Amino acid sequence: MKERKLRSDRYSENGELKKCSGFLHRENPVMLPLSHFHMLKSGHMAGKPMAECIECWRSRRGLDPAQRRVDRAEWVPVMTRLIEIVGSQAEVARKIGRFPSTLSRAKTNNQMGADLFRDMQNLLRDVEVEQKGNHVNWKRGEAEVVDAHEFSVILKKFAEDWLRERPKNSWSGTETLEEDEKEGFYGPVDWLAEKAELNVRRVQAFLNEEIENVPLSQADALMQAMNLTHLWGITIHVKPNPQWSMESYMAYMKERGCI
């Protein structure tokens, strides 16, 4: 098939720039890099840039181009605080009506859309208002927890099995430990954190018994990631959070319909 020639009135001579005369550039069309355009995904023009740039496309749809992306430094504190309150990244996503993978992609890309960030800000405002009016003190954590030592034993066994089955140099593609460190070693703690949608440092703290009691929701997410849920009630047990008063705990259980 004969290669289609780029139109000189729309593209630069080397094809790296494309003219945009969209919503924001109607009076003064500009030549922009192709990275400033969304690519069409279907039809006979699939793989080609859209006629208008991303900023024009967003503005035409009522979105603020100046706020299209939020940097990590701005959204991480909000995310961290939400996880402290509601228990996990997956629960944050559920409460704002998003798929957990949406937040995972933001962490990978170090940026997130302004609309997603606004949803997180609104959620944080709501749960902090709820904290102030609730008889339960959120700083005490979840009502039910898992013993840190019991949980650490399970995590350490999983990590040992992981490392024994996947020696670094057998799958990392490098020859030495120094090279592995340069490449960035992806180990059992990283894998568990990703699968359970928890912070890597928090999983490491559970493994090292740095936290006296493990919140039940986070323990459950990790047990599911390790495919060890059959151990509940056998080698790992749920107990009331000792930081809760018995009155608060009983009220919580009654609200859940457990008593």
C-alpha cells in the first residue's frame, strides 16, 4: 500500500508537529508536538492524531485545561490521609466510585487527573467531618485487628518461599547483586503491596512487627494476595482492638448486626 503523504497545511515538514485550530486556538492556530494530541483508536484513521489538541478537546468538554493533571506532591498527602482513615487504597477507590486500578495507575504515572483529585479531596472532607461527629475516635484504628506476631510469621514464611522460588539472578536478567540494585529489585514485599493495594512501607512494617496490631481490613487484603485465607481461625486470629473501649466495641458490633 502506498504510504499516505502528510498534508503540508496540517503537519510540519518532518511530521513531528501538527496544527491545531480547535476550541482554544481558533483565532490563532498553533503547531504542536504530536504528544499534545490524543490518538484515534478506531476507524480508518486509527493511530492518527485527533484534529484538535488535548487542551482544546478537554476545554470543549467543559474541563479546565490548566488543571488537567495534578502532581504527586499535591495528591500523595491526600491519598495517605484517606488510607489512614478508611483502611486501604481499595476502600478509597470504592468510596469515590472508581476502580482500584485507577488509583494504581496514578501512583505509577506520578500524576492524576484533576477530577479524580477533586473526588479524593471531597471524600477526605466528608470523612473528617464524620470523624468529628462520630463517638468513635478514628485514630484508634479499626475495631478488629490481628496480632502482629502471628501475622509477621505468615508474612516472613511467604517472603522466604518467594525468595527461594525466585532467586534474584535467575529472573532479574542481571549478573550481580549490584546490578540488581541498579535495576530495582522487585521482591515479595513489593508484590504483596501491589496486590493488596497497600503502601510498601506499611507491609514491611507488618513483616518486621513494627506495628503492634494489624488492622483487619489490611490483614485480609494481604491474606487474599497470598492465597492463605484458609488459615483464618487456625494460625491467625481476629481480636477486638485493645485501643477501643469495650463500650465502643460493643456498639460497633451491634451496628454491624453481629450481636
